[in-house]
Amino acid sequence: MRPINLSEPISAHAKWYQIEQWPLFMLAFRPLFLSAAIWAVISIGLWAGLLIGQLTWHAPITATLWHAHEMTFAFAGAVAVGFLLTAAQTWTNVPSISGYKLALLLAIWVLTRVIFFTQPQALLVVLMGQLAFWLIAITVLSNMLIRAKSKNNYIFIVLLTGLCIFNTLFFILLMQQDFALARIFTQIAVLMFMLLIGIVGGRVIPFFTARGLKLTQQVRTPKLDRLLLWVSVLGITGFVLSQIFKLPLNPGYLLVLSALLHVIRTILWFNAKILSVPLLWSLHLGYILGAIGLLQLGISFFTPLIAFTDALHLITLGSIGLMIIAVMARVSLGHTGRPLQVPHTVSLAFMAVAIGAICRAFLPYFISPHLAWLYSAILWCVGFSLFVYHYFNALTQQRVDGRRG
């Protein structure tokens, strides 16, 4: 058998069933980014259909809980896993999951999405699917980091494990029909993802900014980073204790302090030149929207004038959503050997997601909440549809430089 030349078209040397040679399954970011983006459109499209009454929901759990789970544990979880399993290979030089194993991980994730929407009463089956997805991801990531003794990155094992535990508790509570407490675990997941954004953003935003603007050095804030980490952890802990155990604690103080530290960080990172680079302003905007959302979330514990759910959605759509689409756009170009430039329509995708977040967080104060939610859903679907349209080929085809990955 002659050696495989990866610069050849895939059809020249591999049959359809040779999954290990498919570009789509060469690195975790490829299938998980693409599938998550497609699901972002489908799931919010289904949610919009439920909002306007075109679809009906017949299940022992509320459609709101399905929606909350799919946007946190499913959509954001898939992107987080895809990013970390790809980045860990760069950090450690240890091969990440690929080929048949990666295809299996994707199949589990996709089947779990289908079952949860079509058979939402099969909660135990969905739980098993979610557990399988998380445990495979945690095992692969742990193996890579521990083999390389990459202690600086062990925190990501802890974060994925925490998300796995909260996801499991969510389904256990659903099976016990304790819907109010189950909803709290989706809110905890949002704060966990904000913590993840704080850690990853603290690394990639200054680095990408320095690279994108060709600066001689990047902004470093190690003391602020450590302080923000501990305040964020304490804020999440305070929120958990106050909500689950009903202790007389007010986590608002720590959430507000965490938000202010995020704002300080954003100011220190800012460079006016980023406004002309979509791959940069989208990251910075997503990060500051998260800080504002976290600030509003903290203030909502002191006054009813700010709705907790509206503040939460500024984090989920504005920070998690915009940061996800911006990071996916940047990583998908960099890891496929393509120039770090995006067309105007991708800039429109970033703007659509950002404006959709603002609509969801602020328009309910001025117009019908359902109408504001619908506008937000449409803009979200437009943004991620544009991402899928422009990045489908990059994620499913070989690197342009002929390298494997």
C-alpha cells in the first residue's frame, strides 16, 4: 500500500468508511463546532416555534427547561469540549481524540439531542447520553493534561467535571419533578461558563489582540487574573448556597465585584485598533457584555427593577453566544491553515448575535416580552446560519497547507 498523501483530495486515497481519514474527524473542534452551530440554529428555531404557537410541547417537563438545558449543557458544552480537546493538543503535544472515537463522541451528542426533543419523557436515556459525552471528554482531556503534567491547565478538568455533576443533578431533579430546583442548575451552569470565559478569555483575548494588531507584547494582568478567579469561584459558591440551601446569603455583592473586575480587565485590554478587526472586536464585545450581564445579575439581588432572567440572558446570548461564535471563527481559520480574515457577512453574524442579546435583555422593558424574545431568536438564527454557511467547507475539508489536523 502506497503512503497516504494528505495533500491529495480525500477521495483519492480513502473510502467513505475510513473515518480516521476524514478531515471532519481529525480534530475535536471540527465536528463539535459545526454540530453546535447547526444545533444553535435548529434549537432556537424550535424554541421560536413554541413561542409563537406553531409547535406544541407535550412532555412531563416544561419546554423552558428543555430550552435552558440545550443552550447551556448541550450547545455551550459541545463548543467548550471541542475547544479544550483541540487546545490541549497544542498545550501538551499529546494527540487528542480523532477518527472513530471522535465520531462516536459526536454520535452520542447528536442522538442525545434528537431523543431529548422527540422523547423528552425518556429522561434516563438522555441522562445516560449526556453522562457518556461528559465522561469521554473528561477522560480524554485528563489523560492529555496528566500525561504532559500540564498542571496549569488542570482547572479545566475541574470545570468539565463540575458541569458534568450539575448536568446529572439537573436530570435527577427532573425525574423527581422538582422543576424549580432543576432550573437553578441551568443558572449555575451559566455562571460556570462565565468562569470558563474568564479563564480562557484571559489567555486568548490579549494573545489574539497582540497577534492581530502585530503588537510587540500582549497585555498581562496576572494578579488581577488570580483575584478574578477566586472572586468568581466565591460568587458561584455563594449563589449555589443561597439558592439550593436557602441560606440567608446575598451573592449579589460577589457577583457585582466579579463584574467590576471583568470591566477593569476589559479596559486594560482595549486598543482602539481592534474596532477595524472583526475577529477582535467580537471577542472584546462578547467579554464586556458578559461583564455587564454579571453586573446586572448581581444588582438584581438588591432591586426588582432589574429582572434576573433578562440579566442572565445578556450573559448567555451576549457573552457566551458571541464569545462562542467569535472563538469558533478564529480557531476554525487558524487550525485549518487559513488567513485570519473574515468576510463582511461574518461580521454581520457577530453583530446579529450581539444585537439579539441586547434585544433579549433590554427590549422586554419597552415592548411585549414575547415579541422581544422572538426578535432575539431570529437574530441569533441569522448569526449562526451565516457561520455555518461560511465555515462548513473549512471545517469539513483538509487544511489548506496540507498538514493533518
